[in-house]
Amino acid sequence: MNYPIFLSPSGKEYQCIFYAADILGMTGYEWFGFEIAETTSKDILYYGWIDGIEKEFGYFSFIELKGNGAAIYDTPNELANLKPPRGWIKKTDEIDEIINEIDFTVFNQFISEAERDKKMIEDALQKIGNNFWLN
């Protein structure tokens, strides 16, 4: 089983390898770890998305979160059903298919418009004939 991948509102992909939540309900914060920034013999420092009063990327400590009573999840099985941060979406095969279809549709529309514009220019040049000069 793989770690889940989330798509940010800007469309960038992030693989979630760690999740912590304030289960006591005092802050409602959630921490989504996307990469290990540093490890020591006593702690792991993660870089990821912090979803609370402020929503931002930042660094957070495993020991600090655990010491404050946060629920910790860090295996693919534990994270498999994790919902993405608010405003993000979880990447799935279905999402990939939709994105590919949308990109293909947009590309085809762009090509069609370019061909139409080229045809309009060619028609206009034929009407003007050889007396057309660009200044």
C-alpha cells in the first residue's frame, strides 16, 4: 500500500507520509507531513501543511506533537483513508482520468481556435491580394 497523494489548490502534488491531529479539540489543528526535513536520535522534523487557524506550510516536530497529545499516523495503512486538507483533493485514478480528459479537451479547443484564426487570416489576405503591406 502506498502513501496518499493530495493535490493542493494550485494543482501541485504532495505525498502525505505523516499526519497528526489535535484529538483533544483544543485547537482543531491538523498536521500533514510531506517530507522528513531532519532526523535525530530523539526526534523527526517534518515539513508539510499545517491546517488550523492559520493555513500554511511549515515545520513540525514528532516529539512535540506526541508530547501535546496529538493523534499520530505515519504508516500507509493508517493514512490510506485520510481526507486531504480543506480545499485540497485526494489524488485517485479517477481524478487522473478527469484531469487528462480536461487537458486534452482544452488542448483540442486551443488547436481548433488556432486553425480557425489561421483560416480567417488566409481568407483576409486572399481578399486583399498582393496590395497588402505591413507598416
